[in-house]
Amino acid sequence: MTNFDPSHAYAKILDAQDELAELRQEFIIPEPELIYLDGNSLGRLPHRTAERLQEVVSEEWGQGLIRGWNANWFEAPNRVGEKIALLVGAAPGQVIVSDTTSINLFKLVMAALRARPGRQQIISDVLNFPSDLYILQGCMELLEKKHRLDLLPSEDGINPDLCALEEMIGPDTALVTLSHVVFKSGYLYDAQVITELAHRAGALVLWDLSHSAGAVPVELDAWNADLAVGCTYKYLNGGPGSPAYLYVRKELQDTLQLPVWGWWAQHSPFDFDLVFTPAQGMNRFLVSSPPVLSMLAMESSVEVLLKVGMARLRRKSVSQTEYLIALSDHYLAPLGFTLGSPRSSVQRGSHVSLRHTEGYRINRALIEAMNLIPDFRAPDNLRLGIAPIYTRYTEIWEAVQRIRRVVEEKIYERYSTKRLAVT
Ligand SMILES: *Cc1c(COP(=O)(O)O)cnc(C)c1O
């Protein structure tokens, strides 16, 4: 970053120049001293979402009762899907809210593999979120072990080996499925290039956007993507366990066969036909009654992001992650931290991992003694999530000082190396 200066005064100047600074007021921030750098795992709660949830509970459910379905709920998976579509570069009729990310991945992987009969190879990478890899393994088991899973290697645990992809991919490739932004290092794939490579081999592509949507620009239509899934409780601030979404390119929708046939995917569920006939379009990708409370809360949170637009959010995110890396080089590198993320912002999402042999205990000490919440990803990544919509530059500066103190004053030594259930 140009003009970088490690002083607190400089952080204040950056906040003063921040054209998105006011957006922080959209969020409930009860403890201003608490620095929250974990919006990449669970986003903060917007005021309007808290109010909306209250309204849905007391009015739409409490008073409206079953009438809520016709009034507002039945169409919500499509309606909320269209709002998310605006954040992921999808024309109408291609995104729907349903289930969880892992379940959606299962549905689409099974459908994709069936759409490429005879092809036996699935490609992903060793940096992918384990749940995604587990789902793939489970699908292979269900399909009688006819497929093999080839994972792109990564020498440094930060960047995938893209040359390996060109060597691996070929006429036997059924599906390439990757996380657009990698959960540990924050590596950001060039989705357009990968998609084209896969299409040249006749394979389908499925992107997991969990760490991308709301954090980096996503252009599913422009990439010519086939399929995508993503979660809404990270940068979309949907709330714990809020429902996920999925994208299916228009031309594929009526050709794919889903592995779970539920009544919400039936062409007219309230005819109560005894035989399943799938709906046209995106409704075919639903299964069951949606979790209305969390879906409507999430809708309200997504609207906050729509007010800003991804281009401006990305600009601030890049500026803030660059600032964090510069501060880390200055204050933390001498204490044994190394960068666990790509240095170039072109290849980086909106979080920065700092590696340290004592990463786990440092994370515990930061949360319990320093009023700073990052998270830890084994073996040694202290992961600092920047949610540009509410993160301040002075918070980033202060976070780096707190990390420095935990190491310099050996505060982390008070904590056990024994892992908690959720890190
Ligand atoms: C967060 C995340 C998920 C979440 O999966 P759930 O099914 O919601 O628990 C899946 N994949 C990736 C890449 C993620 O980052």
C-alpha cells in the first residue's frame, strides 16, 4: 500500500477518509471495545434484521398464523434468491435459497455427476473446506465407487498448484468443484479461467461461494459458471445457521436430476399428486418447507449489502487487507508471524491468515484476555476476517497491537494447548 505509516494517527486518517464508514451504524455494536474480526465465520447483526425478526415472529407468525404462507413465505426462497443473485452476478431465475451449503453441494454434485455419465474424475483441491470434500466422498460412495477424486496439491498451504490442474483435467473429468475463496489462506481463484478450462474438457464446474459472496465480486453469468452454492451467515450476515443458496445456469435447470425428491420441488405441491413431477426452473432444486424465521432475517441482512454494492465493498476490503498485511510486516513479523495468505490482493479474498507456531494459544488469549475475536484454523493459522461493511481501520491497528502484546508479554502461555470444540 502506498503512503503506509504504522502509526495510530495514520489509522485515524484512513477512517476519516473512508467513504463507507457510516455503514457501521447499520449494525448492532453493543461493545465498541470488542474488536470483531470473525465476520468471515459469523457476520454481525444488522439493526434492521433484529427488528425484522421481531416483526416476523410477532406479526407474521403470531398474528398471521398459516396465512403467512400465502402472504409472504411461500415465494420467499425465490424472492430472497433473487436478492442474492444481485450479489453474485446472476440474471433472474437462477438462484434459490434452500437447505445448507453442504446439503446443496450434495444435491448439485449428485446431479452433475449424473449429467456426465461415463466420466469418472472429480477435481477439487487440498485447500478446500473439509465438509465439501466429505460430501464428494459420500457421493462417490453412493455412486458405487465409480468415480475418483483428484485434489490439486498446494506446496505452501496457501496457493493451489494451477499447473497440476491443466495436467489433471481431460476427457474423463466430470466435475471441477472448488471454493472460490479458500477458507484458510483466503486464496482467490480466477474463476473465469478455471471455468473455461473445465468447459474445454467438457466438464461441469461448481463453485462454493461461502467465503466470496459479500466479500469479493462474483460474476457467475459472466464466468459462464454451471453451478454454485454458498452460505449466508458469513459476509452476508444472515445469522447463525441461516439457510444457504444455490445457483444453476438457466440452460441446465430442466436437465438435471436431483438425488432428493421433496414436495417443494414438485411442479404443484398442493395438488398432492402421488407421483413426483419436478417443477420447472429453480424450484426443482428445493426439498422441504424452508426455515422461514431465519430466511426472512437473512433477507433483511442481504438488503444492507445491496445498498452498497460489491465494487465499493471490494475496494475497501482490498485496502484494509493490504493495511493489515503492512502492519503485520511491521509489528508482527519480528515476533515470528508469517503471512499465510497470498500477498497480492488479486489472489486474495477478504481475510488474512497469519501463521505462528503458537497460533492456537494466541487465538485463545486474544479472545479471553484481549477483547479481540479472530479465529484459528489448524495447524497454525490465526485468521483475521475483514468485513469491510463494518470493520474500521483503527480496529485493525488496535488488533495488531493486541496480538503484539499477547506475544511480547507471553500472555498466551497462560492458556492450554488443548483444543476447544469450536476454534
Ligand atoms: C462455511 C462453509 C460451508 C458451510 O457449510 P454448512 O453446510 O453451512 O455447515 C461450506 N463450505 C465452505 C467452503 C464454507 O466456507
